[in-house]
Amino acid sequence: MPQTILVQDYMTASPHSIGVTLSLSDAANMMKAFKIRHLPVLDGRALVGIVSDRDVQMVESMEGIDPDEVPIEEAMSQAPYTVTPSTPLEVAARHLARHKLGSAVVVDANQKVVGVFTVTDGMRALADLLGRQPADATLAAAVTEKRKAAPKRAARRA
């Protein structure tokens, strides 16, 4: 029986975060300095949101808006999707895909932020799974059966 892969196996542990009182410009600077795309937003130690590089870019593109004057809480997504380190990776990945999210904030039993799981982390997990040798016979068989069942397309003639 295959071992369950957990979020903790692929999450980014001890992520950078930003305080709710800081500006969007502060978030942009942090993201650039640390080469990251997601920042959990904290009020003290409590998670109150998440801001992504896409949020920053959207606000920065608005005419007449000064990112130095925009509080992070005006640009962040409130109530971010959270998981625990022991959440099965499949559960987190399906939720991210279904809701078109770029990340999940990983929290412990006390709701303290302990990590971030991003789509990039998910792609790393997928690459690891696809690269396993020997290939998972169950997965290979399922793909083969799906291909056999797919209707053949007629060749186009020029």
C-alpha cells in the first residue's frame, strides 16, 4: 500500500510573513527581496490573510494609486485556505485546483503559521512522483486504459 504524502513533505517551512499594518509597497519589496510570491498576513501572531504577487501587481497597475499608501489589508485575501502539516497532499492539491488558488497557509494546532504550500511546491511533488522508478504500475495501467478507451481521431488530409 502506498504511503500517504503529506503537506509537510513539500511545504515551505517557516515562511516569511508580513504585518497587517504595513503597506502594499512593503509587501512588494519583501517578495522581491526574498524571491517569493505569497506572504501570510499577520495581526500579532494571528493569521488574518494572505497577499500574493498578483494582488500587488493588480493594485500597482491602478492609475492614481500609490502602493506606499495602500494598507496590506486592503489588498490581501481574507480567510486564506489553511491546512495542517499532516493534511494529505492530495486533499490540499485538489482544493487548490478546484478553487483556483495559488497557495495554502500551513498552521499548527494553535493556528500558528508554520509553512506555506504553493502550486510550485505541488509541481515539485508531482515531478518527484512522476520520476519514481519503477513507475507506479497502477498509474501506468490507468493511463494506458484511458488512451485505449479514447476515440481515435480521423487523420486530417491536406
